[in-house]
Amino acid sequence: MGDTMNNIKLTFFALPLSIFLSTAAFSQALEEVVVTAQKTEASLQDTPIAVTAVTEATIKDLNIKNVVDMQGIAPNVMLLPAPANNTGASLAIRGGVAMNPAITWEPSVGTYLDGVYVGKTQGAIWDLVDLERVEILRGPQGTLYGRNTLAGAVNFISKKPSGEGMSGGLTLGNYGLKEGRFIADYELGGNIFTKVVVHRKTRDGFVKNLPGPYGPFDGVVPNNLNPATSELDVIDSKGFKINVYYAGDQTTVDFAIDWTDQDNTPPHPQLGNIMAGWSTAFGVGASPLTGGLLLWPAEKHPRLGLDKTTSLDKDMLETSVVEGTALTITHETGLGEVKLILAQRKLDWDDQLDMDGTPYPIFHTERHTSYKSKTIELQLTGSNDFMSYVAGYYQFNDDAYTFNPQRIFGGGVAIDQHYSGGGDANAFYAQATFDLGDRTDITIGSRKTEEDKKGYAAYSGYWTVDQERSDNNTSNTFIVAHQLTDTTNVYAKLADGFKAGGYNTESSNPVQAGAGYGPEVIESVEFGLKGMYLDNRLSINAAFFDNEHEDMQVAYFTAEAAAASVVLNNSAEQSGFELEAVALLNDTTQFSFNYGNLDSNYTESVIAVDGFSPDHFPYAPENMLYASLEKDFGNYRVRLDYQRISEHNIFPYSVSDPRSALTHVDERAIADFRLMTSPMENLDLTFWIKNLNNEEYVVNMIPFGPGFGQLTLDFYGHPRTIGMDLYYKF
């Protein structure tokens, strides 16, 4: 790897010497972007909702393969790994988020792969190699997308088999990064195409796990344990996708199987806070039996800084296997296109964590999860002289189970939790857009949903709860769109969103586990403008929104007898502004910019049984800014990306709770650099530096509260990484 990095460094110095000015990288005008955000193909600029389209060119430039690779690319959107996770996601749009990726929780942002609902954020980070487009829909999408999209939706659209032949890619970088992908795309005959995608990725960890740093002379019992986990934040992922596609005159058949297996170690838990004298107060400190030495001196293990070493006494692991099978059939009829989607997804997921972040056996936990879901959707889309329409029936059922053993004080306290959940969702929906003339359209839509849910929990043999519930909802959409000028469209949108109630089966409190929480409903008002100016060399999309949440499902973290997360209902409101702009400054330079402003407040003072009351919105920074500058130098193209996120909180604790300050994240600014070239036909080469400024920043935190001495773990973002991407089309 050392020789590889030396070659990369030499190339960075040599390439600028050979740069010459010649042909332009960009066309004379911005290209039209087509999206399917409203279930039918339409121009992005003509689609009257707030949606960010990540095109194939951007996907290739940024090497986007999963949901968190797009962090910052859309305003008021946070796409991050969950605390202590590389495969679980925390997805937030306009302040709507499911904080915990636990398998029994429902997200507020829906994730879709080729029209199939993924279901959970646990295990939601896996690589998708052959993407055509990603659409990020902001705001409630209750009519067309339904369950758990009251904050928005993320659609991944794969490239269909088309007979393009073979292609492959290779990525190399520091920290031992190696990534390969291979695509074989051929026509079998008779309008039948097949595509096979294979990918593999490995990366060393960012942090070394070393034996205990203390000896007897430090006044502590030395830890000589040397866990098998030698590095943290290690990636080892492999997978494939097989796609068979029939393209007939009136009928298409699309069958796909995807599989990804990840064997990782979680990110490094950095001890951010601990009360002085806490271990002694628990009776596990200095004693005559130890010769006056401390057994578990967490307070003597302060923040180590970011020296890339730590000392944990427990092996760390995170494994995730996701499988998906989908069959999509479309047929053209006199009424329009009929589409049938049949799909199932499975997840097997395990982790093993040292939750105290120290070389002492204070708090260890494991989770062993299985999950499966099935989707059936029948849809009709069509149009006539005066309207276009979408109507359909949707059915979704899932089943989830987690075994969660926890060991505290070296096993002195042993907790075994079992919790499960699932249910059935059925919905009918319809939406129509009417042409009123005079360049004005109205869109009316409605969705009727019924969800039946179940929840089960068993706590160390002491108690069990087994509950069922049913929730019903009708979500509506009303949009007025007007073409103000030949280049400017404006719209006003009223929309609802819905998330069914559930159970706190992860809780260690039987009252909380049995009581559960009610459904959440959102009502949103949005005003937007979409325009193309300066001979289509400048696009400006802007949106203002105001959301009212009734019984918002607010999640908070508890550590009473065990680590758990609990939900209560507390109404809230959000308002904000979003701006997206793309400009061709000249034939060789393109500038992209987005900005999001968000103001979030709770409007009720509902207090949980343990005294918790929400204050701060999690994952809801007041300001987010993203800018990208691309410059063409003939055979070379340079791209600089910059994002700034203002300070915000990770958990919703009240200002009177010490955890509020402990889970406050400072403002951060990160820059990425890319140099792209095509040294020969069919060969693309990209040299990149991520986190160019080597910003040290906290992404997530876990607070354990007063019962554990205000123990708080910090999880930092990746340091500066350097590498190159090579892509070749055979």
C-alpha cells in the first residue's frame, strides 16, 4: 500500500504540469433532469414539490453508493450513520428523524430501492454500485409513498440492463482502502437483457485498539486484556446484484436479486464525559482487597484526544447481511400503464459493543436481529387531454426480532432483553393533476391507510408484554402550480403525512414497554419557485415550508436498568427555507449551491413517566450550506465541494438536563477535492481528498445519564482520506 500512496502523491504533483486548455466540459446550457418523484416521468423543473435529483454524473464524480454518501447534497437533509454503527442510519429531513435504528422503530424518512420500500434504518447502509439517479423528496409524501414518509423519502433508481457490455472500477486509498466493482451487461436475445454486478470493499480501521494503558503505578488495576479487535471502524463488505430485464412493445418484466454481506467493526467510542469519583461511589473503586488500586476508574480514562489509539476490553463487531428480491411487471393498456411490484427483503444483523469506551468491563452490550418484509403494489398511471393520474393498492407486512444481552460491571449485573414487532399495512391511493388552462394545474390526491401492529418484550425473565394495536389514517395532497413565465414555475402545496403508533419494547421499564405511544400526523404548507434563466445557464429552486406535527413521536435515550430508547408523543412545529442553484459561469466552469434554514419548536409540554421533557430537536441544525465548484481544463476537471453545518443537538433533552449540553454538536465545515481525467478512451481516473482540511468533528453521541455517572460517548467523523478511483469500460 505504501508504494500505491507514493504513486498517488507523485501523480498529484505531475498532473497539473500537463494541464492544457482545450474543449469545454459543459454544454452551452444546463441539461434537463427527469425525475419520477410523483410516480411518472417529468422534468425536475416542472415537478411542483421540493426534490433534489442526484444525477448519474454526480453519482460517478462523488462515487456515491449508499445513503450516507450524499450527506450535505440536499438542504435541510441529514444522512448519517447511527451512533456506534457503520450499517445503521440516522436519516433526518426538515427535523423529522427516528433517532434510534432499533428494529422495532419506524423511520420518519422512507427509503426505496427501485420502488420497493426498505422498511428500517437498521442495516440500511449498504452499497449500491450501479445507480442511475437518486431522488431526495423533502416534506410529507403521504399520498404516493404512504407509511413513514412524513419527513420525506429517498429513492434509489438503478440503471436497467441495456446491453452496454462490461465495465469495472477500482478504488485505492489510505487506511488500506481497496474497492472493486465489476459489471457485465448483455442482451440475451429476444429483447431480454441481463446484468450482473459484483462488488467488494475493504478498509483498515481509523483507530488502533491497544492493551490497557495503565499500570499499578497509576493507582489502577492494570488491564492486560488484548481483545481480538485490533482496529475500529474497519470495513469488509461484499455483494452482488443480478438483474434480468425484458423490454417488450407493451410489456416489461424486471427481476432483480441483491445481496450484501458486511463484516465490520463499529466506529470508535470516545469517552466524552464521566463524573469524577463515579466508580468509587458505586463500590467498585479502591479497596483493601486491591491494595488501594481502582478496579474501574472510568474517571481516570479521560478523552484521549484523536491520537488514533484507544483501549477497549471487549471485542467489537458489526455484521449485516441484507437480501432483496423484486419482480416488477408493467403493461400498457388503454387506460394507461399498469405496474405490479412483488418484493421481499431480509436482514440478519449483529453487533457487539464496549459501551463505556474504557479498558474496563463497565458496560457491554450485544444485539442480534432478524428482519423480513414483503411488499405488494398494484399501480395505474395514465393521462388524457385534461388530466394525468396515478392510482393504486399497497400492501406491506414485516416481522422483526432482537435479542439484546447486556452486561454491567463485569457481569455483576446481567440483563437479557428480547423484543420484537411487526405488522400489516394496507392502503389505497389516488392522485390526479388537472390542466385548468392559462398555464395553471391543480393536483388532488388522497391515501387511505390501515396499519395493524404488534409488540413483544421480555426482560430477563422478570416481566413480559405482548400487545397489538390498529391505526387508521387518510392523508391528502393539494397542489396549485402556475407557470408564471416561460422560465419560471411557482406552486403552493398542502400535504399530510402519517406514522402509526407503536410500542417501547426496547425499554427496561414495563410501564413504558406496555403503554406504547400513539400515531403521529403532520400537516405541511409549502410554497415553491423553480426557474431557468440566462438561456438555461442558471437554475434556481426555492421552497418555504411550515409543518405542524400532532403527537410527534419524540425519542430519547434512557439508562435506568439498561440502555434503551423510549418514545413519547409531543406536538411540534417546524418552518424553514431552502434554496438550490446551479450556474454555468462560463463554458468551463459550473457552480452549485444549496442552503437550508430550519426553525423547530415543541408546542406541548408532555412529560414522560421518568420525568423527561423534550426541548431541543435532534438532527435539526438551524443552517446548512453546501457548495460545489467544477472547473474544466481540457483533459482534466477539478471539483471542490464544501459543506457547513451549524451547531445542533443529537438528543431532545431539556435545558435542565445535563445530557442536553453533553449531546450538543459544534459547527463543522468540511471540504473535499477531486481531480478527474480520461487519459485514454474508455478510461476515467479520479484523484480525491476527502475532509481536505482534516476537520475533527463529532457526528454522534450516546449519553447514559446519571445512573451511569453521566457517561457520554462521542463518535467522530472520518479523518482526511486520500485515494483514487479508476473506471474502465471494456
